[in-house]
Amino acid sequence: MSDTPLVVVAAGGTGGHLFPAQALASVLASRGITVDLATDERATRYGGDFPARHTHLVPSATLRGSGPLAVAQTLAALGRGTAVAFGLLGQLRPVAVIGFGGYPTVPPVAAAALRRIPTIIHEQNGVMGRANRLLAPFVTAIATGFLGALEGKQSLAAKAHHTGNPIRAAVLDAANVSYAPPAETFRLLAFGGSQGARIMADIVPPAVEALAPDLRARLMVVQQAREEDVERVQAIYRRLGVDATVAPFFPGLPARMAASHLVVSRSGASTVAELAAIGRPAILVPLPHALDQDQRANARVLEQAGGAIRIEQDQFTPQRLATEITALAAGPERLAAMALATRSCGVPDAAVRLADLVQRVAGLTM
């Protein structure tokens, strides 16, 4: 057994949970703390670059449906995962276990609580998700990405610590690029993530077509689109003579965000945290069917600060988007003010803040 303290980070399901966990793990590793990752098999798509000594797959399940059978099946799967995690933590003997939300977090954090290992959950969204709500009464501390995430939950206030959402090194690099309002060229970035690229493919190109010809001639568009939509989107931009780059995935998305004058996107926690750190004006379209309405809460943070325009999906039409783009392009001073407002919401040192909390909770000297 190594003398180096070990922290187990539990995250899975989506990159939205894994990216902030990865940022924390990097800071902990830089402080001489060993990190292991506990996750489920879905997250292995994202975890190849995760700075962990070992990755442990722990069985989990996501609640799908509200019927008694669905609930019973989910609880049974989580129970099996907790038993596996309980044995695993007995072998690993970590000084703390940190969960980043989503149901893959439940078994490792629940097992840690049963073993009386110090525990932290991190809530990335502006409202607490179901898995974290389940775990919150039993953990040692709760870290939040946004102020107000625990609004109305007075019983949890003593555990709450606002750290912000940890962001990747590439985002920190992009945050060094100052915002310059558009002059001749207007750079538009549109993306939606795995659950949102289709709506962007359906709405953004016809919105560009609805712009006045002189504004359209100034545009440079970078747009994420699903593989099956790429050719359709490209064809529209070719017909319009618009300078456009369209792809299913952009590995350098933070740098492209920093290069843009306006971002049109969904409002997942990582997206909003990265927009805030980099400081870019945005039009945000929350995913409408999320049970917790977390994306709406995230978008509201930037909207209330004056850095974003929130458009609900049922109002997200080509004409509405064209109207908003036209107004913003005509007011570069407004875009500059929005960029500053968005940046005021950023917490670029969130990973450091969270690492400090981990060390305090684990009883490690700093």
C-alpha cells in the first residue's frame, strides 16, 4: 500500500460530469495526491485522458420511467453497485470520495458513507439533480457550481460550499483571449452537444438565410452538426455563399469559443461554466425535457447577469434567431457589455477551490 493519500473520484455517464472531475483530478495529482476514477462503462468513451492511477467500473443504473417496476429495477441495480463499491473501497482505503452527479455517482458515494469515509458531492448545475438530492443528506460536504443551487434547502446549508465548476486547461488557456467586438467579420459559433445538435442544424442555417445580405456576407460560421446532418447544413451554407466550417465534433472547442463574437448553444453546466470563464455573449436554448430543468436554471444565471439571451425551444425559430443576431450585430457595444457580464459569472480557479475543500474534508494538511 502506497503512503501517498488516495482520493476516489466518482463520475460517469456524460462528459458534463467527467470534465470537471478531470480538472479536479489534475489539481489533486499536482499536489501529490493519487486519484482513482470510479465510473460505469458508458463513461469509458470520455475517460481515456483522465489523470487517474486506475479506473474502476462500478455497476449502476439510471432511473427511466416512474412506474414501480422501473423504480424497483433501478434501486436493485444501485444496491448491487453499492455492494461492489463497498468491497472496492475496503481494498483501496481512500481518504475521501468525491461524486460529480449522475447515477454512476450513487454506489461509490453511498458505499463511502457506509464506511464513514469523508464524502463530497459536486453539483454542476444551477439546481440540484436527482442523484445528488438522494446523496446530499449523507455526505460530509456539498460543493456547488452556481450560487443558488441549494435554494430552499436550508437543512443542507451548513454543508454547502460554492466552488464553481472546475474547467479544463484548454478552457483556462482560452480565457486569456480578450473579447474584441466584431468589426468587418462577425464570427458565429453554434453547437448543441449530443442532445442538441439536431435543433441547431434545423434552426441556425435558415436563420442565417433570413439575415440581411450585407450581414450574411460578414458572417463566418462554425457549427457542430450530427454526422447525418453535416452535408445538409453545409449545402445550405454553400448555396448562401457563407464561410462555414461544419463538423460533428470540434476537439478545440474552447479556442473556437474564444475566437467567436457570439455563441448559440444549449446550456449544460460545462458549457455555461466555460462561457463564463472565457467571457463570450451567448444565445442559450435550454434542453426542454430535462426532469430537473437544470439547463434552464443554468441559462438563467447568465441571463440575469446580462451576458446571455435565453430562448425556450418552442420559441427558437429561424426568424427569432435571425432577429436576435441582427440586433446584436448592430450593437457591438452591447456584445462587449454582454461579454463582460458573462465573464463576471466565471470562476476560473474552481478546480483549485474544490481541491482545497477536498483536502480539508479529508484531513490532509495544506
